[in-house]
Amino acid sequence: MIPLIGLIAGIVLGIVLEPSIPQVLQPYLPIAIVAAMDALFGAFRAYLEGIFTDRIFVVSFISNVLIAAAIVYVGDQIGVGSQLATGVVVVLGIRIFTNAAAIRRALFHA
Amino acid sequence: MTQRGRTSTSVRRGAQHRGQAAEPTTAQQPPPMSQMPDASMDLLNQISRQPVDPDYALAAARGTDSSGGRWTLGLLAIIIGALFAVAALQTTRAAPALQSERSELISRVQTAEREQDQLRGRVTTLTQEIATLRAAALGDDDAARVVESRIDALDPVVGNVAVDGPGVLIVVDDSPSAAADARDRVLDIDLQVLANGLWEADAEAVAINGHRLSGLTAIRSAGDAITVDYRSLTRPYRVEAIGNPRTLQARFVESSAGAWWNDLAQNRRMRYEISDVKQLDLAADPGIVLRRAGRATS
């Protein structure tokens, strides 16, 4: 319950406060969000399988976001930023879909 | 590697739990290397085989106590929500900015075009002024009259002055199937052939969509459009030519340009209409400038 309330509170806070992201970090925000979604879906699936652990989720989320942003940052420095971003999105996208399918099967048995 | 092995066994155990109808993505045992259809697909296979962080299973097996993480989890959820909201806000903010940037560019282009028109008009005025000054400078003797008559004969041919008179109007356009086949479109070379054919048929003055052609006019394609004097044309293309009304059309049709366009009209079904016109008014070519001037040695 806490995560759901936190998520909604975060969205409301973000809309109300409108914190400005530094210009330098702006290109990495979408990638960070995709990584966050991946961590979220993974966590939810782990929760449904009964093996969810807070600590693992926190660590996996932070490392996911940081690594995804770092990959894109390094790619930007060597001139293949958009390609690496595509790679990150593809890999995380596959995981999101797989996890979402498993969640759907676990929830609706279909 | 031991970690990965342990995860797959635990997942498989879970699958057996739920019976045979378990999901294939997790229940599938990793196939042995010899049966692998393509070893390079291993990365994608592994991603879909092991989508959940293996540490979850590990921690669950260890039975880690997680009471302290509740508040961290809530904080993280708030951060994630804020991330979503901020990113969505920024994207929706950026859309009108892009739109206004685009419309500003368009208005800048239009301003530049208006300025260009003004400058062209100024060129025409100044050309007329040059003609007046020239006439005044030449004076009124016999030699001057010879020069003036030569100027009068050459001016219309080079496109330096506006002319009117009878002539032909040729309207050409892409064929209806141009969207499907790029070869059915009118190309710059087609208009070049058309203009050259008209010169060949002794046309005195030629204009395409109101742009007077001179010996220095470039007919080229730029992007999707054909440009005359570096100004893009819009379809259909109206080619006007002033010349001897009795011979111009016949001679054009007989020329190689006429054959070229007959071929285009018949085989590519392009629009190609040629008609006599009693009165055509062609403006001067504003692109003509004085390139060489010298003091008369008389």
C-alpha cells in the first residue's frame, strides 16, 4: 500500500512543485524513467511470486537508473548516445513486456 | 553463475507448483548449448528468461528481514512518481515551444521572401533609371541612334525589358499517378527541354510561372520543387512564350522538345496543353544586372 500511496503522492508533488531538472540531466530523464519502469514491473512480479524484498528493490532501482543514465552519458561522449539509448530501451522494453505478461498471467490467470 | 543456476531452479519449482500450464518464459529450462539455434541470440533469450532481478529469489531464500526498508520504499515511490510527472510536464511544455520555433522560422522565411521581392522591384526601377540615363548620355547624333536601335533590338531578347505580344501558352503538370511513381513527375530537365525548344522555335521571350527566362536563368530542382532563378515553382507549370504567332507553335511541335513532351504526355500521361494566345505580358527578368560597362570611344 505504501508504494502506491507514495507513487501518487510523488506524481502530485511533481505536478504541484514542478521541480526543475538541471539542463545537463534532462537528456537522461526519459532513460531513467524507462529503467524505473523496469524496476517497478520487476518488483511487482517478485511481489506476486512472494519473493519481494524492499532492500533489493531499492538497490536494483537505483543501480538500474544510474547504469542506464551512465550508458547513455558515455554514449553521448563518444558519439553513439542515441544508439545506446535505443539499446537500453530495447533491452529494458523486453524485460518490461516479459514481466508485464507474467504479472497479467499471475493476476488474471489468462 | 551459481546465482543464476539457483534462480532458475527456484523459478522452475514455482512453475511445477502451478502445474503444467505454467508460462513458457520462466518455466522453460535453458536449452543446452548444443541445441541452441543461434548462440548470438543468447543475450535476448537470457533477458526474457530472467526478467526478474535474481537477487529477489536469493534474498527470499535467505529470508532477509525487511522491516527497515518500508520508509525507503515509500520515499523511492515518491521519487518515481515525481520523475514521471516532471518528465511528462517537460514533454508537454516542449511541444508548444517547438511549434512556436517552427512558426517563427516560417515567418522569417516569409519576411526574407518579401524583402527579396522588394529588392527585385528596386532592381527593375534602377534598370529603368539606367536606361533613361543611358539615353541621356548617348545624346542625339547618328552613332547614338545606331547604338540605341541595337539596344532596342537586344533588350527584349535578353530579357532586360518587359515585353508583350502574341505567343503560345504551354501548361504542363505531373501525371495523376505521380504519387505512386516518381518518374511520372515533371523534372527540371523536362522544363529545360521545353524552354530550349521554345528558344529553338524562335521565341523572343519565355517565362515559366511568371519568371522570365534569360540566357543566365537556371532551371533546377531543389528538394521536391523545381526552381527558376532560385525561386521554387508550384504546379502546374505555365510556360509562356512570345514569338511569331504563325510559326512558333508549329516549329515547337516539330522540334526535338516537342517530340520529348509528346512522349511524356503519351507514355507518362503528363498534362501537356499547348495553345495560341493573342496577348501575353511578360515582365523583365529582375536577375539581369549590368556586368560590364565601358566609356564609349567615339
